[in-house]
Amino acid sequence: MKILVVNCGSSSLKYQLIDMKDESVVAKGLVERIGAEGSVLTHKVNGEKFVTEQPMEDHKVAIQLVLNALVDKKHGVIKDMSEISAVGHRVLHGGKKYAASILIDDNVMKAIEECIPLGPLHNPANIMGIDACKKLMPNTPMVAVFDTAFHQTMPDYAYTYAIPYDISEKYDIRKYGFHGTSHRFVSIEAAKLLKKDPKDLKLITCHLGNGASICAVNQGKAVDTTMGLTPLAGLVMGTRCGDIDPAIIPFVMKRTGMSVDEMDTLMNKKSGILGVSGVSSDFRDVEEAANSGNDRAKLALNMYYHKVKSFIGAYVAVLNGADAIIFTAGLGENSATSRSAICKGLSYFGIKIDEEKNKKRGEALEISTPDSKIKVLVIPTNEELMIARDTKEIVENK
């Protein structure tokens, strides 16, 4: 069985074709600048890149070019479209309705549309991608895998905000959480690495990238997470402010004359590591600046480490202990400096890391010492594979 995994943005499209016999990636690629000048498809097979530059007015044209690339006589990987058994779509927001992935039908599409106010940038693009695939592959099963689904197991006292209850109910205001597909994948892989049943573990999964979140996982289920109604909440991130005193918003708006949209842009795209350091949203650039004596870069990094440690400590309390802390995503997987700084601040919990093991990259491994009271793991995330696994299971059991 071959599964096509599609992740649509407003003007972009990422894809992977995965052979579920051995879960290998047969081909993958990226379409950029859909609906704009300079549209380009970069298709990768066995490490080779094949670039197609031509106008793409919408996602249907982009999807058609992806399908053409997959069956191309020179660099294609399948003979015809019948080899694609199903398509798995990443969908940002499933609201309160979906706690698991689901076969897409008209009711599911309606629910995704109803969640547009909760995911205004992503859900419309996800819908465009699904519609495009349905038109071009009308007889191929489609599955929606929601970024919010894993967090639907949170108890009400963890997801409810302390605002008037009738307002929360009327407008579906609550903590939803994001990066759920990643948190679920690494929690499953952690259990494999530790050779234990997920139901016997208390885990703290740290998805640390330009966007970042932490999740408390008890017996394989999410019980709390740092992102909230939107991905803006929680940790300091590359360009997002994370948790701040909400009174800052009207305070700044009154004094600067900013509009609601301008304030939203400030918090989402001009804050975080970029806003504090004044250097970049890329942690590599900020680390380099800090090492060169840039005090604001040092401050930004220390704020980041402080926030991550704070939430890990909070989630040890929420779980009443922890068996392992997992680092994943761009920064979590690749920055030995960040992992070391965070873990050194958690020595009270008996956490110790092996600095030599901590230098390794690109593989799932335990980096804690044998006498560490809480194990520390690095596990590369693979959201596309998680989407493909869900899609395979749903299609086979429909």
C-alpha cells in the first residue's frame, strides 16, 4: 500500500509518497508560491531534485503537477495513479469534535469549515488541498489527520479558561493545543525505545522548533499542553511571544494606536526570539550572536530555556512524576547546547545527561546517564509517517 501525505499551506504544499510495506519514503517534494508569480515544484527522488517552474493559479493545478511528477516517465516512482491507495491530509484544527483521525466525507468537510475561525490561516488551505485531491482522485479514499486531535483527552480543568463560562461555550473558547501529531508520534516511539507499554509511562514531550510546544502524556494520552486556543500561547518561540500578561495587549494598543490586526501580527510574527534578540528567529543565528557577546541574544536564549524548564517542572507536577523527557523537532533534535542548558536547570529532579551522547544527531537515542532519575530521550519527529499510519489503518478498517 502506498499512501500520499499532503500538507497544504495557503500558498504552499508539502507532500510525501510513503510505501507502507516498510514505511519508506518513495518520493517527496514542495510546491511554493501557489497563486503568485514564480510558482515552483521541487520533486525529490533518491536524493535527486527535479524542479518544475510554471504558473500555478490554485491548489488543483499544484496537486495535478505533483501527480504528474509521481508518474513521470523519467523521474516518476509509480506507473499510474491506481498505485496510490489513499491520501492522508494534515488538517490544523478539528475543534472539539474530533479526537482522532477520520475518513473524509461531507460532514467532515463541513466540520473543518466550521473550525475556520479557530484556524483562519491553515484550515482554508487544508480545505483547498482536500478539494483539489477529491477532484483529481475522486475514487481514492481521503483521511483527515488533525493537529489538535491528540489533545482532546485533556481534562476539562486543564483546557477551560477562567473567563465567563457562557462566553467560552458560545464561542468554543478553550485550550486546544497543536503539534498533536508530533507529540503522539514521539510518545509512541519513546515507549518502543524504552521497551515499555505506553500505558505504563508518564512522558513530557518537547516539540521545540520555530513553533514550539510541550505536552504532558499519561498512559499514552495527553493531559495538558502549552499551546492554547491558538498556537500563540505557551513557550517563547521563534517569532511568537508565548504566554504574556493579557493586559499588555490593550496597554500597547492604547499607547501606539495599533489595530487588532497589527497587534496580532506583532505577537505572532515580530516577537519571541526575534523580537527580544533583534537578530533573527533562527536559533543558530542567535546562539552565534550570543557567543560573540550580544547581550540581547543571550537574554533571548535564557528566556527560552527558563520557559521550557518552567513548563517541564509544571508537568512533572501535573503527572505526579515522569519517566522520561523527550526532545524533538528542529531545535529539540539538533541543538545539543539547548538540551544541555535546559537539563542542567533540572538537576533537582535527578536529571543527568551524558554530554557525549548529547552531541549525536539524527537518531533516536537516550542521552541521560544510567543513574538519571528521569530518562532524557532525543527522538526525531515524523508527522508524515504518523499521518500515513493513521490513513492506512482507517482505510483498511473502513
